[in-house]
Amino acid sequence: MAPNIVIPPVGSCRLVSDLPEFSPEFRARLRDALREARYDADGVVDALGGAAHAALGRGEPEPAYRASRDAGALGTLIRLFLLGSTESEKAVADALPLDGSLETGLIRRTQDGIRAALDLRPHGDEDSSWWVLSDLDSDVLGGPVSEDHVLGVGHASLSLIRATSRRPVGSLLDLGTGNGVQALHASRHAGRITATDVSERALALAKATFELNEVEVELARGEWFAPVARRRFDQIVCNPPFVVGPPRVDYVYRDSGLGGDDASALVVRQLPSFLTEGGVGQLLASWLHVEGEDWADRVHRWLPAGTDAWFVQRDVADPGLYVGTWLRDAGLDPRSPEGRAKAGAWLDWFAENRVEGIGFGFVTLRRTGGTPTVVCEDLRQAFDDPLGAEAAGWLDRVDWLREHHAELLDTRFTVPDSVVLERVDTTTDEGWQTAVRRLHRTDGPGWQHEVDELATALLAGCRGALPLEDLLELLAFAHDQPVEALTEAALPVVRELIRHGMLQPVTGTGAGR
């Protein structure tokens, strides 16, 4: 089915002449050429081999140059688009429709041959492969990028892809689509996709990406949620311009013009009102760590009523490191006069606003008619499993807790096989004594919980045979504890372990005995 892509007019705006406009005939020829060369996610890995592909990901291109020498048309495309090499006109003509690629601005002639004018690279997951168009990065350009630079598929984009739930939905909004990669992944589980951006250039490149991949997307231009006013969606994904600092716009892809963490706050505040009942929003966000203030209190204040929220902090950066990282990201040398001036103004702003660190992480929001659950937690350890499935499971477990809040004591529980108990013992005059008991979940994000002796004994009894109330009574009797006090102390722990998938209600028998 041919893509149906609509860009509603914004004032008198139009796509300017230096932006790609792929005719149906050209994109069909280009698509055929890319497929014939096997310029896709698997084909590139096969041609380069695992070691050279990994080296390329580390910014070490020489192994990829060597591996691509005997790869024919695929090698030409790898060197042209992935390595930023200059290739002969004949070699490019053997790999691409040359005239059309020059006319659309995909490639350009130089004195020495042909170079890429846009970044065109394969991107895929376990089941799909696409091509993503974006602007050339600062390494290929040899200098800073332009203000309207359209970023490629970077670490932030990949982390949001992995943190997004892929359960089927009827409608999805990709807010701030950039190069369109979030919408590409959404095409596998969403019936209808709308993608917005404030950048005219981003929309033009996303349009070309969607057309090339034959993915049907509605595109709309405007700031924040203005293009979709009075509409609601089953799911919203957003990789906003979350860089925090002075209120300025050096680069549209990362700077909002709002000061501090106001861009993240704006999205969190407004997003739930554009969700259907039970709809889910997932985004990347940054928040300030201000002297004398708990970051969890700060982000909690952003939330509107009737919203379940899960804030997962993945990192906290020192202000100096943060500024240097983003200067290099844009191709600016922090040692240059311009770099030092920008860094100085940035660090002055942090100091004036008592900023001690910058938190970064994922936010999952859900519009709910019940009493909302809000949890803010750190998850800075490394883990391999995608967080998207965990976020969906977290919402399910929150639903279960809300529905069975009054029945916890009547419920039978089991500890999943993926949960193990670690003990750390120290020597004493009387021999070994357990100093630390720590639960580990060995799948998902690898949650950890330190537990005391009584909690350890309680969990050992969670075999699905007795309800929680009976276990607590037995535990209180065995340890000579008041059952009421033990129950009061145990219930918050039980709820947290349920939310983290470390304690599961027995299914198929109801919540009762």
C-alpha cells in the first residue's frame, strides 16, 4: 500500500529546495538498489563481520574500510554512507541511481568523486529492517553541525526504542519525531501513527524516510502538542529536546528554548491529557538535582491528577561533565574560544540555580481513572533486557495492586524462579554471621532489594499454599512478634516486591483462600 503522508500547512511554510523530495519513481529505484546490494541491517553486519562492525560502533573505521574492499556495491554504500568516504562516480553509479541521488541531494559531487550529502543507514531489530535518513554528523562534516541539524539514530533514540512497550495499540503519536525512527518501530504494533515536529527539515527527512520504507504516517508541524490539539491517542512516545541549561536554542534537535528542565516538565504535564483512558506515554526526560531538594519531589510536582507515573533514573551527571559532553556532541571543541564561552555561560547558569547534578531517565505515564500510583526510583546498574516489556509489566502489576488492594492478606503468593537470594556473611567471635541479605531478580532490569531476616523467612514461605495473612501469623508466632506490627511492616515491602515482579500472586484461584 502506498504511504499516505499528510503535512498540514503551518502559516506559509513549505519544504525548501535543499530538502529531499523523493518522487515515487526515484524512491522505487533507490529501494530496489539498496535491496539488491543488501544494504540492510543484516547485510552490513555480514559484510563487515562482527569485529569490524563493533569497531565501527566505537568510532574506529579502519577495520570496516578493510572489510568493505571486496564487498562490491554493498562495500561502496558502506564506505559512502557509514564511513563518509569519497567514492568514484562509476562505483556509486553501480550501487545507486546516480542522477536521481544527485538531484534529490542524497549525494554530491566533489573534485575527487562522490560523497554522501545525507546520512542514509540501515536500522533494524529482530524482525524488521529499515533505512533512516538524517543529516551528516560533525565527524563527517569536520566541524559543528547547523542549528536545524537532524540527528541520526543515537544512543538516546535507541534507549527510548528499548524502553517503549510494543503491545498492540490503535493509535500512536510520535511527538518530536526527528528522523522518524520511533515511528518506524511503532509501525509494527500501532494501527495508525501520527508524527509531529517543530522542525521543517526534520519533517522533510522523516517524510522521505517513511516513503522509502513504505510506512504510512500522518505528519504535522508545530510546537509541542499544538498540531494534535483536541486529539487523543492510545500511546505517545517522545524523545524531546531534553538538554537542560540556559533558555536558548543552539540546536533544534536538543534545545527547547525553555530554561532548566522545563521542557521535560512541559511534556510530563501535558502528555496525559492527550491519552485515551488507560493510554500510555513513554518518554526520555532530564531533571535537575538542586541543592536541598529531592529529585523525586521535583518530578512528582510535574504530574497532573489521574496519572500513574514511573520515573526511572538511569544516570546523574556532574554539571562539568554534562556540558563537555553536549559541546562535543555538536562538534564543538571545549578547548576552543567558542567552546569555552558556551561552557562558561552554561556552568554559570548551573551555579546560579544551585544545580548539583543532572538526572536522566525514562518516564512511563498512564491516564487512569483510579487512585494513581507514582514511583520514582534509581536504576543505574547495567542490564541487557529492554525496559519496554518491564514498563508494560509494571503497569499490569500496578493495576493488580489497585484492584486487589483490600485483598492482599487473603492472596497466595509465589517467588518467581528468576529471583535469587544473596547472603553476605562476616566473621564474629561466634563464627559466621549474615550481614546482608539481598534479593536479585536475574531477568529484566535486575532489580535488587535488601531484606531482613523476617522478610527472608516470609518469602521462603511464599510457595502458593497459604495466604499472606496465615504466613504472617506463623512468622509472628515463630519469632515472638506482635502480628499487627509485623503485618504493618510487611505490607509495604510486599507491594514493592510485587511492583518489581519479585513476588507473584497465584493465578487461577482468585485473590481469596
